[in-house]
Amino acid sequence: MTKRRSYPLTFSPIREYWTKIESGQEVVSQKIYRTYRHIVRRMDGENSEYFYDPRRANHVIEFVENYCRHSKGKLGGQLIQLELWEKAMLATVFGFVDIEGNRQYREAILIVGKKNGKSLLASAIGLYMQLADSEPGPEVYAVATKRDQAKIIWSEAKRMVQKSPTLLKRVRPLVGEIASDYNDGVFKPLSSDSDTLDGLNVHCALLDEIHQWKNGRQLYDIIADGMSAREQPLLFITSTAGKIREDLYDEKYEEIERVINGYDDPDGYHDDRLIAFVYELDARAEWTDPACWKKANPGLGTIKSYKTLAEKVEKAKANPALVKNLVCKEFNIRETSSEAWLTFEELDCRDTYKLNPAEHIFVWIHDGVEKVLPYPTYGIGGVDLSSTTDLTAARVIFQVPGCEKIFSISMYWLAEDLLTKRVNEDKIPYDKWLDRGLVQLSPGNHVHAKYVKEWFVYVQEELDIYIPYVGYDSWSATYFVEDMADYFGKMSMIPVVQGKKTLSEPMKRLGNDLGSKRIIYNNNPIDKWCLINTEVKTDINGNIQPVKSQDQTQRIDGTIALLCAYKVLQDKKDIYIGLNDPIEEGSDES
């Protein structure tokens, strides 16, 4: 008889996993690194509505390892032995509770390369939620838009029951459902064409391979609405990456990015009910490096065959036609021609500054230490005018004598008629940014260019920073350019062509300056958001240009305005240094 597995309350798979991540023993993606750094900070924090309960965390782990068995392959019939990354994930999802014992997380998302056991894990979670979560009348559903897909996780769970003498005593595996009479529970497959979509009272929903879903938002919303009557329901999503087609997967991926970025940004997007575990390569080029493969495949070498993956990589090296599918399915790089320009760590700069034009005082704050610098005299402007639905962004960047840093002032505008929609539907915190004075409203349904000119005049007249040049998108409205030239001078307006030939080199330099924390943007959350959203397309010669993400709610206007100003600064560098004399290149000030 197999001895029952149990874990002491001192057992902490989260801390154990984090220790191995920090030491480099476990190679993980940046998203996993930042997620577990956040989780550990939560465990150590005191001021939170939720706390970590090791009993609850251990309970789900013990259930899986004591009652759930492999149904196929060489391990068929054997009890599941969870790996550390799986234990850490389960401990996170189930271990954080409030004072009444209800779980914090209502939605958990696992994105991982194929053949890492995600369907097996989802099946075990479904059985736990049906049988061991102490929920009266639990309804558990394996969900997909097509019935065959919905049955994959459910069928795996059914086979687990059939191979477990203990579970068979309490569960009846039927043709279309798994029934547990003792608690009036049921576990069923559910698809878009089911006749049971009305009146759902969902305790747990397992959404499988959402990258394959077409028109998936409606089904997702039905399931989410069906959870409203439960105290601690769970929506568990599993998927690999897929094609970019602006469907449910892309929506959830963008939301995940906002949540993870919010961990390190008090002014960013926050959702305390959602937790995501994204195993992926950090860059497309990493697919040829075996040392990076575990970033997308945490079960590599145990659950997933290292040899098989290595063979696939070698075939793709010899046949470029295989690369796109390989990096998508095995390494979770979404199938698109663009990729993120910078990592969050590269673009995140917490330095701030204070401008006091009345007394001509300029203070730079780095790591809480204030340093008084000469007041800025000259700045270079940059602007990106919007269409009806876009932001409009304006920048002024400047340097001061004796300091190599480039400082940035920015302002954004949004059409007043669109504010509520952008906040409620797009879930972008424009209202909070408005309260902080970081964005202004333009009356009506589009942004009037006159407000942009007024802001540049404000910078020059009120902040006392003279603006000799303003870089602008060459497609900008003629009347705006003429209006600006009437005030700032005909030679002041510099068109910046938006293409690889023009932007590649300055964009690469700007990326390096951002990564080295040379660009001080006053920790402006809209600036940071725009930088996060910026993707690049690369040609065969290695030239790059900025592009928007597929999610049209994610704006990059602030990046374009910054790039326009930076391009002009590079082109007019000698003149600008002369204006700001005695600025010296290569200053060791940092």
C-alpha cells in the first residue's frame, strides 16, 4: 500500500521555487520572474486583505499527489508527482485567502509550451474543485468553443477517476459527466453549441487552448457571468501561444501584461483577482539557445522530452519554413512579424525631478537623493498628433550643463467624449491620469491641435525653457505646423519621416539610452505605458521601426513624440550643445 503523501506547514514551494529562480538554478521568463517576485513580496507584506495559508496550499497539492493518476504513457496508472513549478503555481492560486477563508484569485492563467502537462494539471484541478473544495453542489466545466476540444480535459479527468480506486468509491464516471452524489457535484464538458449555457452556476471552469478559439469573448463572458453566485469560484485558463487575430487569447495576453507591469508600478493597471504564469522566451532569437528553452518549457527533461525538442530545433535551423510554428508552439512566441522593443526592466526608470521656474531651481532625485542642477535653458520638442481615437502626445526634452542625462516633460490629450469609454471598456486609467494632471481633455470627439500649441507655449513662457526646434510626424496636419511656425519661427518645425531609413538608428540609440537610465521621464505612468506598448519590425538588414501592438487600445503616441524629439536632438546635437554651453560630452555624471 502506497504511503499517503503529506506536507508540513513549514513547506513553502513558492519560496523554494523563488530561491532557485533568484540563484539561477531555474531559468524562467521575465514574466515568471516578476510574478514570483511579486508573490513573495505579498507573502512578506502585512498590509493586505489577503494572506498566505499553507494549509490551503498544501491541501490541493496533497489531493493531486494522493488521488490523481496518469492515464497514459509509461507512467499510466501511477500517482502524479508534481514538479516544483507546478506546486508553486497551485500554492499561489489556492493558498492566498481572506479572513473568511475565501480565495483571493478567481482567475488563473497558465501559458506554457506544449507537452508540459498543462491538460493533465487542469484535469486534476477540476477534480479537486469538484470533490475536495468543500463547495456544496459544485459545477465544474471543461470549456472550449468546440465540443471535441472541451472533452480533452474532461476525458483526462474521467480516466483519472477510472484509474483511482479511492475516487471511484465517491464518483460515478458517466457517458457525459462525472457525478459526485455525496455533494451533488458534477463535472462536464461545455462548448459554444451546448444547450446548457443558460442558468449556469459555475464553481470552476477550465478553459483549454484559448489561442484556438474563434469569437471566444462571448463564451468567456457567459462563463464569467455564471460564477457570480459563488463565494470563491475559479476560472483556470491554459494555452500555448497562437496566431495574432485579436481574439480572446490576444485580449487575455494584453491584460496579463498590464497586470504584471502593474506589480512594479503603483500607478499602473491592477487586478488583485487575476494571477498569470507565462512561460515563454523573452526574445524570439533565444530559440536556438538550449540554455533558454526552459523559459517556455518548465517541464523540459522530465515531463517534456529534451531530445525531441532538440531534434525539432535542428530541423528548423535547416528549414526556415518550420521556424514560425516552432517558436509559437514550443516557445510561446506569438505568431507575428513584430516583437516588443524593450523589456520592462530596460524602460523602467524611477528617477524624478522638480522644476521651480519662479526661482529657477531644478532638482534631480535619484534613489531618494536630491541633487540641484542648473536650470534648463533650451529644450527640443516632439509631437504626435492623433486621429479621433488616439492619444495626442507632446514632449520637450532637455539637458543641463554638467549632466549627461536627458530629461523629458510630457503632456497628453484625449477627446472628452471618449473618456468614459476608454476607462470602462478599454480598462485604461485615463481618469486617474486626468486627476494627476498628466492628461488633458479636448472638448468633443477629437483632439484640437490648438491645445498642443498652447502647451508648448506654456513650456516656453511659464517654465522658461526656450524651444528652438520641434520634431513632428511628417504626416501631421499642415495647419498645426503653420500655426506652430507662426509662434516658434519657420525654422523651428522639423519633419520626421516615420520609416526604417529615418528612425532605425535613432531608435536603437534611444533604446540604449533608456536601458542605461539616461532618459529621465519623471516616472510618468503614461510615458511608461506607451513605451511598454511599443513593438518593432525588423528588416533583413537589421533596421527597425516602431509599430503598434495588435490591441488597438494600447497606445504608443508618447513613444513617437519622444522619438521625434530625440531624432531632432541627434541631428542638431552640435547646435544644441552650443546653446547649452558648457555641456560636455562624456560627462561622468550619472
